[in-house]
Amino acid sequence: MNQPADTPAQPKTNTRTGARLAVVQALYEMEISDKGVIDALAEFEAFWIGQEIDGVVHPPAETAFFRDVLRGAVEEQRAIDPKLDAALAKGWPLRRLEVVLRAILRAGAYELMFRKDVPARAAISEYVDVAHSFYGGDEPGMVNAVLDRVGREVRSTEFGIPAAPSKKA
């Protein structure tokens, strides 16, 4: 269906972009309120995703992707956090970062480490965009640098880095 020439086209929000934003918001909410994954999933699916709250429109989200990334970021946190700590500057462990920044990095690292169906550079770019939704300073650049380091380690071939030769036993 074509729109009349005098009607501006509405931008189409990628439902995975909406899911990533919702994951970061849910991880933040879980950390500050001690909610569990099940409660956060139920609340965000029922009341946040695709809804307008206090004049802010929350974009639609691919529900299955939202569920997987939220659950995965929480369930795989013991594997994710050491990778992020190693990628951060010395003296700045993950626990020292602000809650939203930790949420962005954990969700991004989960995708890089466990969602091989998502191209690494696309995941990094998406989480840099999410960071821009919350920050106007240097934080998006830091998200880019940290996730790039993680991506180069866990998906080296996607970055043109030859895979390390396997050792024969």
C-alpha cells in the first residue's frame, strides 16, 4: 500500500532493535529491584514492549529474541562477566560501571558469545545504538571498544583474524 505524497513515511522499527532495548531495560530493572527473570519477562511483555508509558513509546520487539537474550544474559552471567572484565581497562572492573552500562555490555556479550546466528559486527552496532539511547557522552564509544574486544576473541574469524590452530592430543 503506497502512502500519499504529502504523508511522511513512518520509520519502521526493527523488532530485534526493540528487543535489545527492552532487554537492557529489563536487566536494569532486575538489578535495582531484585526481580527474577520470570517476573521481568512477564512485566515487560505485558506492560512495556510496544506500549506508550508517560508519553514515551516503547518500540515493538521480537518476543522470542527478547526472551532468549534476557534469559541468556542472566543464565550465562558467570561466563560473560569475566570476558567483560578482561576487555575493560585495568582498574575498571565491570562491577564499577553504572547499572545501565553493565546491562548493555552483558546483553551484547551474550549475543557475541552465544548467538552465532547474529553477525558480530551487527550485534556490536546495535548495542552502540542502544547506548546512544541512554548516553550522550563517551559511553557509546566505550561500549563499542569493549564489545569489539569480546567479539574479536570469541568470533575472531568474523573479524578476519585466523583461527588459532587446534592442538592435537
